[in-house]
Amino acid sequence: MASVWTWFVARTAHVTLPPIVPVAMFLAVWILYATDRLLDGVGGTAEDMEARHRFHRRHRRGFEIALTTASLALIPLVLAMPATSLRLYIGLAVLLAGWFLVVHRLTRNWRLKLPKELMPGLFCAAAAFIPVWANRGFDHLELACAAIAFGVLIIFNCLCIYAWEHQQMADAHWTTRLGVRYLTQLGVATVLLSLLAIALAGEQMAPIFIATALAATLLLALNQIRGALEPTDLRAASDLVLLTPLLVAPFLR
């Protein structure tokens, strides 16, 4: 998903993106995802875990081999990145490593509650837009608004998944409880603000807002039929929803 958005944002902004960047993004995101699931399964009991955590724990050895292979494949891709993008990605990786440390170590020792559904929006938006920021700088207002819209979409997606998979929310951060309580309103606001941005933004950035509005609309539809699907199916569908750039990209000039 992140690699698709990285490619789509660069193409929308007419920035030449080396093919290694989306490939490296795909590997990096999978490594982070699998590592996060494996760490979630450390020290817990099977009864306390969700299905995806139990799956990763059951096949831990296979995932460790795959993670090692993917990490080795990622190294030459990272080293071949443009220097300006590489510096920004290194900075983001340091922040992400710090966040992993807090989530998987300090929260367990100190019983901290963190805004876990907010942070993916920040990290995903930064990762997807770094190649364009590295090329254009940070003073492009419409580009900044597009990054914010994408980040809000990711947050909405994470809140939807949390709401679909949890009946009790006493252990959640207050931002998560608030977001789930007003989930529909947040989705509607994401759609409306994206549509407003389409009207106000220049023609070049409009496709990003169109893809954002379309994805948020589909997530709202999934939330309406949540009772008819299993949480695992809902999660898979939510990942597919975030591929809306593939529907919009054929219309780019």
C-alpha cells in the first residue's frame, strides 16, 4: 500500500521516481509489519492474541528467515537511493525505531497508553511523500495539504480496524476511544475535506485528494456492513481500499 502511494504521489507531482524506491518501500513496510506482529506475540498467551498475531507466532521461524532475506535485499536498494531522499528516510527510520522501542518495551514495563492509531498516519504520510519533498522542498502548500489528507486517511483506516477488532476499549488511549466514538463523523469529514481540497487545489494535486476521498468513502461503506463480515475479512478489505490510487492513476496526465 505505502509503495503504491509513494509511486502515485511522485507521478502526480511529476517527480521522476527511481524504480528502486517503491520496491524498497514495499520491503521496508513488510519488514516493519512482520516485525511488529512478532514483537506483539512475545510474552503473551494465545488467548490474548488476535488471529494475525497467533499466525506470526506459530510460523515464527519462517518469518525470521523471510525477514533476514528481505533485510539483506533491502540494503543495496537503500544505498542506491538518491542522497536527498536517503537522508530523510534515515531520519524517519530513527524516529520509527524510537517509536518501536516505546511501544514494545516501555509500554509493557510502565503500562503506558499511547496513541497507536495516530502514529501510522504520521509515519505513512512522511514515507510516501519523502521523494517529492526531497525534490521540491517543504514550502509547497498544496503538497503539504495532500500529505495531511493522506495521513488522516491512514488514521481513519487504523481506527476502523481497531473498532472492528475490539469490543472493549478500556485499555485504549483516549484519542483512540474518541476516534472510535465519532468514527462515522471522522470518515465523513475526511471525504468532505478531500472534496473541498479538490475544488480549491490546483489541477496537479487534485488526483491525490480524489484517491483519498474515494478510499474514505469505501471505508465508510465497509464500516456500515461490518456486522456481515469477519474482522479478518474487514482488515483485508481495508487494505484493498487503500489501493484507490490504482483506480485514479490511469487518468493522470
